[in-house]
Amino acid sequence: MGSEPGTAGTPGAKLISADAAVGRAVQDGMTLMVGGFGLVGAPLTLIRALNASPRKDLTIISNNLGEPGKALGQTLRLGKVRRGIGSFFTSNPEVAEARERGELQITLIPQGTLSEAIRAGGAGLGGFYTPTGVGTLLAEGKEVREIGGKLCLLQEPLRADVALVRAHKADRLGNLVYYKTARNFNPMMATAADVVIAEVDEVVEAGGLDPEAISTPHLFVDYLVLAEERL
Amino acid sequence: MNEKELIASRAAALLRPGWVVNLGIGIPTMVTRFVDRDSVWFQTENGLLGVGPPPEPDRLDPNLVDAGKRPVTERPGASYFDSATSFAMIRGGHVDAVVLGALQVDERGRVANWAIPGEPVLGVGGAMDLMSGARNVIVVMTHTTKDGSSKLVRECSLPLTSLRPVTWIVTELATFQADGAGLALVECAPGVSPETVRAKTAARYRELVPRGRDGAA
């Protein structure tokens, strides 16, 4: 995490290629967080590099697994995903097929619980209690407690080895600014992994971003990659 | 007006000026056609408060969509936020109403709307969070399934979305209100009699609809 030896005095993220970032950070069997709500806000260039790499047996924490053959949908099609943790896999019918064949495990978490579990993972919390899902199929195996007269479920935090996130602009330190509804899960994921790689449209000099507009301060970001693939 | 438009228009009439409203996919999205967009703030859980109408084709921005992934615009005063903040709004009781579709509603007002019969259960999205946290839940659905059976049932045979009862159920035949005591018929659609509603409804309910108005012959 953070700057490597030899970069003392110039803290912040390194601008490298997508292939180099994925090659350096991702190993077989790792857990990855991947930003996006469908393809909107998904780091398409980093996912392309992941798909071109030999990495496999991955656990992917993401709201969806792309669309058939697109982005994480292609990662799935290449047989690289062992487990998916998210809220909505219905938009890619190949998820059901891979699960049917016994190649893919799916853990379904309500979207609000998923985003908060990632936030909790990044914030160093041991989890939280939520009323969402009480009494439903998704409550199975979860601790229930009555808090303030309301039944709540314990949700443990989520963390990952590597997060692949998409932002709009970065400065050379790794401060990030997001764009419209492409923000979604990205800011939380940028806090909840050991290594964070951010794909951006543009990198400016430090001081080139309005400090009031920065959503992800640079200490969370390890590598920057310029976007080559866009929606 | 077709059946779905009728349902959407009656649901729209339940929204109050100034409310923050989240719309589900399907009939709920049609609600926007029947409300003054300046009187209600639409929130979409993928991170926008102040959803505006669809863009002109030449103004389409692929990074500006609603939760159904349809292109939208931002109205003046709109704000963007991350998913955790969005669901803090929803779970935390800051959203006045959600309008969502359902497969079944039981006579206690509980909804089943996330698991489809005969298909693997692979998507829940924000349905459970919205059901647990929105101040008012408005279910919009056709009164019966394609084979004619009532979607208002005594007991849901499909997996429940939440134990929390909804506030209103709007179908093409009637509007029901749900509370701790169960369901109450509060309005019949134009030209529909309370007898017709009763004949097509499997769930038990109280009748609070004024006779001689609306559908009564």
C-alpha cells in the first residue's frame, strides 16, 4: 500500500499501464472489488487487462457481473471467476448458467447492505446491524438482534485484496473526482482493498483539482491508469 | 389510457408535493408522466437526487442513467452521491415514498417481488432496502396474473421481500390501503364495482370505499 521505496518525498499513486497494474497487483485466487452499476462506472480498461491476463480463481465483489461477454461478463466467460458477491446478477443470464454448471458460487446481498459492508470494510469496522432483509431468504444464517424495537441482521464487513475503480479525474497524487452516476460503488471500494487501482479519463498536476470536490483523497489510491475504453 | 397507464396515474395521485420518491422498474417508471416534475424529487439508488426527463437523443450521456439503466437528465438542484450515501437516504427514512412492482401481496400487506418462479434467485438489487426504509411504500401491479389468478393473496407463496407491510396497493381495479389491521379497499377504478373487486381478489380485506361513488352502478 502507498508509496514504494525510492519514491520517498513524492507520496501518492503511480501512473502506469493497465497491464502493468493488473500484472503487479492481482494474483490467482485473490478477491477483487470492481466498481460499477452495470457497465456505468465500471473500470473497462482495467477489466480488459484482467481478461487478457492469465489470472484466475477470482472472487469478484461487484454489484453485477457485467453483461454477456462484456466487461466482467467476459471475465466470467473466460472462466476466471470462482465466486461472485453482489446484489443483481439477473442482467447477465450467463451467471445462472455458470452457477448451474457448478463453476460459479454466488452470494447475493441487498444493494444497500453490500455498499455499506464495503464502506465498513474500508472504515475498519466489524460490521453493522441492518433491518434490510429480516425474515427473508437472505437472512438465513445471519445473527438477528432487536435494536430500538426493530429486528436487525448482522452484516460483516467486506474487504478485498485489490480494488479496480473508475473515476473521472485524478491528480498525480491519486486524489479522485467522480462523474455523475458513474460514481456508485467506486468511492467505497477505493477504501476497502489492500491495493487500489483507479482508472481515470485524465491526470492533472497536484493542485489541479478543487480540494472541495475530491471524493477520494490520495492516501487510498496506489496506482492510476488512463482509460482507453469508454461506454 | 391503457391498464398500466391507469395504474401509474392513480399511484401518481398519491404523491404529495415536495416528496422525495424512488421509482422501481416497469409500471413505476410510468408514474413520471402523471406528476408535475417540479413538485416531486425523484431519487435513483445508483446515485442521483433530482432525476430529470430523458435527454434529447443528441444530448445522451452514457454515464447518466437511472437504476433501470435508462438515460436520464439532472434537474436544477440535483446532486450526485455514492451508493452507501444513497442507501443511507433509503434505509434511514429520508425517502418519502417508493413506488414498486410486485408479484404478490398478502393480506397483511407484505410483498413478494424479487424472486421469479422457476428461475434461480440471482437478483435482489435495492428492493429489500427500499421496502425496509422508505416512509411510504406504494405497490403498483396488475390485479391478476396472466392466467387470471389474484395477485392479492391470503399468504405469499413466493419469497417475501420484507416483513414490513406496504402503505398502498394500486391495481387497475382498485386502491387498497394497508395497516396493522390488514388491507382496506379505499377506492375503485372508474366503472369498477366493489363486487367486481371482491370477485377478483383472493386476499380478505375491509371495504372502506364510499358506496354510490366511483364504480357503484
